[in-house]
Amino acid sequence: MKLRRALTAALREVGMKKAYKSGFQAGYDLGFQIGKEDSCRPFDGVSIIIPTRLHGENVMRIIQKIEALTPHPYELIVANAGSSEVTMQYLQKRTGSVRHISSRNGEGIVGILNKAFFAAHGQILVVLIAVSPNINDWMDDLIMEPKRDSLKITVVTSASSSHSPELKATSILGNVDVHSRMNVCCLVFSKALLSDIGWWNEGFATLNESMSEWLSRIPNQNKIMVEAFNRFI
């Protein structure tokens, strides 16, 4: 009798464990599927994209400044064309809060940036080029026109930046023959603009050249030029 009771209890315990494992796996599978579907769903927010290369790398500081000065909703994407081991470890630790797009087929920075544009979930894309936000609500006014009109783009320039790529003013001003150059440190545009204008040309040697050519496709009246002043550092 005692043996029968012990066997019955053991079988009941095994059954409960199997049921627990089965229930746990079902819950995990459901949660994973929902999370996967949710991660691919666009949201009414901003995708902040940080192109990074080994030269002049400061991606960790940029991320920290963004998180300190930017209210949600937004997502952070690092378009990584080469980074230090320290930065790679940092990005791995931040998985889930910072999305990481890197080269798998030897693409250059422009190819990886195009991947980041494609992967972005936000309706508005903000590209920060070697600068960090310096004030609260730094992008509120920058996103207004692109949100209102998907054909508009905000181009932020800085006269004092030594890190931002130089962009020939003729690329912005059309046929105006000027020799001055503008340091572009931030671009803000709707993701829908890429469908209308096209992706950045990966055939150019540098990010600067590709950006300049891409901006030249946009009609002058659709470009809103903004001076950075103390907005970025």
C-alpha cells in the first residue's frame, strides 16, 4: 500500500513537472512570437541613427547624451562600420535598448547606413554625424516640418564643428556658385522620403560624397536649413 502511494505521488509529481515545462515553453514561445512581431512594427516616433567608424569614435558618449536629453518615444540605432573592442562590448551589453547594425558582407559606412534606414521602425529618421545633443528637447523643432510634410528635410549645419563632414554649399543651393562649405552634423527626414528620392549611393568613396549627392536630389524648396549653435557638441 505504501509503495503504491509513493508511486502514485511520484507519477503525479512527474506529470506536474511536465505540465509546468509544457506551459512554460508555450508561454515562452508565445512571448517570443509577440516580441518578434512587435519589433518589426513601425511606431509613431523617431529613429535616431548614429553612424560610427574607428576614426574619431565617440559612440558611447553620444548614446549617453541622447538618453539623458531625449524624451521617448524613440529608438537608437548604431550603424557600425568599425569600432573598438570596448565599444563592441558596450553595444552587446546594451542589446535591447540600442539596436546595432553592422557589416556582414564588407559594406562601407554608406551601405550600413542604408541598412539602418531600412531597419528603422520610426516614421522620422534623425542622423547624427559625429555630434552629441547638448540641450533638452534638442530635436523638437527639427522634426516638425518632416512630420508635417514627408518631402521636407531638415539639414543642421555647424560652422564650428571639426568632426562633421564638409558639404559643398552648391549641393544645397543648386546652381549658386559659392565656395563656402557647411559642416552637416544632423539630418532629419521622413522614412517615406527614401521611397521618393531613393537610397544613398554606395558607389561613393566617403559618407560626405554620398550625402552630398543624395541631398542634391531633393528640391531646394524642400530643404530647411538650421544652424546648430549650441544644440550639439
